[in-house]
Amino acid sequence: MQTSAEPKVIAVANQKGGVGKTTTTINLATALAAVGRRILMIDIDPQGNASTGLGVSTQDREKTTYDLLVSGEDIADIAQETIVPGMMILPANSDLSSVDIELFSDKRRVMRLKDAFEKQADYLSQYDYVLIDCPPSLNLLTINSLVAAKHVLVPLQCEFFALEGLSQLMLSIREVRQSINPALTIQGVVLTMFDQRNNLSRDVEKDVRENFGELVYKTIIPRNVRLSEAPSFSLPALIYDHRSAGSVAYQKLAAELLQRMKDTVAA
């Protein structure tokens, strides 16, 4: 396995809700951990769904990403083990909802996460990948994530207005790249909630591939009952039912991501 002193930091982002963003973050991270990658998940969504989905109960979130961004707490003091071997998480809760207001007068407010990464680079060096689960909006939390990350992975639901929302996100990514983080790249677009019985899903896939070409992953995440059920058990789908169509798709997505990142697929 190839390792580096600097982890690969990927923000999983889409300002539209209900596109499978958290499901993708959780299950992609789990699939990467399953092949031996050391993962740090950062839940930066006030809903805290990634934290719940990885088995961290609300009462166990004494310190969260709020404390990292607002109080400057050390990452090492916030990180918790998850139910997935080889994966740690910085959990989140509703306290994050007030970050925009609390950091309003801070001139470096969009740099808080990046500054934390740079300050605690020695701690982060133990990880191969850092995955950031962004909120479903282009707010200060998402901008912090885009500024701190090197790559953006975009889950895209196969529905009518998919391209419209994606275009808006691409503009935001371009603005961040031009103004503050020139190293930021679009790692890829993942089609989610694909229904092969639905002509609309196939039409959306065709449009997205025509518009974004090689950026679009070959792997498609199907609409799958097991993917929907797993969070209610506070489990990634890959643990809840690793043979389900959704789980198999995320394993293939992880292999494709490793290939794109020029990382060896075998652990």
C-alpha cells in the first residue's frame, strides 16, 4: 500500500439535499477502510447524519467539529473511533448551525479548517484519506471544506434538475480555486439513486456524461432499499448487507477512486 505524509483530502459536496451525499461519504469511506486505507471522516454537517451512520450516538459527541472550527480544539482530542475498523471520525451536531454567526467578524473565517489541518499536519499524517461530509448548502461550512480540500467528489442524483444544481456548484468551486485554493480539483461526479427501469435516469446519465465527460465515474450507484435501511441501524450499508447491490456498487466506486488517485487497489 502506498502511503504519504500528507493524506488525500476529499470534500464530498452538493448544495442540493437528498442526493445521497452522506450515504456516499459513509460507504465510500467504509469501502476504502476495507481495503486497508486509514480513514478520517470529518462530519461538518449540522445534521450530523454521517456521525449517526457510523455508530456515534448524539450523547457521545462531547466534542465536535464545532469545537474545531470555533474554539480551535485539537483534531486528536475530537476524533473518535467508529464501528468501522481503521476509520476515525470528527463528529458533528446542531451546534454547527451557529458557526456563520460566531465567525462573522473573523477575517480568516473561510480558512479555519485549512488552518487546523496545517497546524496539526503531524496528526493527520497517519491517515491515507480524509473525507469531509459537507452540508447541503453553499454556506461557510462548505466553503471551509472546499478551501481545506484538494479534491471535490460530487454525488449527483439522477433527476430532472440535476444538471442545474451541478452547474451552480461548479461555479462555486471555480470561485474558490481562483480566489483562495488554486490546488482544488474536481475529483469526479458520481451518479446516485439510479433506477434502470426509469427512462429519466438514463436520460440524466446521458446528459451528464455528455457535459462532463471523463469527470463522471463509470460506477453508478443504484436506488437500493438496503442503502436506505442501513442508517436507521447506525450502520454503513457495507456492514448492514455487504452483498446488496448498493454495497457492491460502493466497493466498485472505491476501486475506481483508488485508480483515479493513482493509489494501489490491493491493500
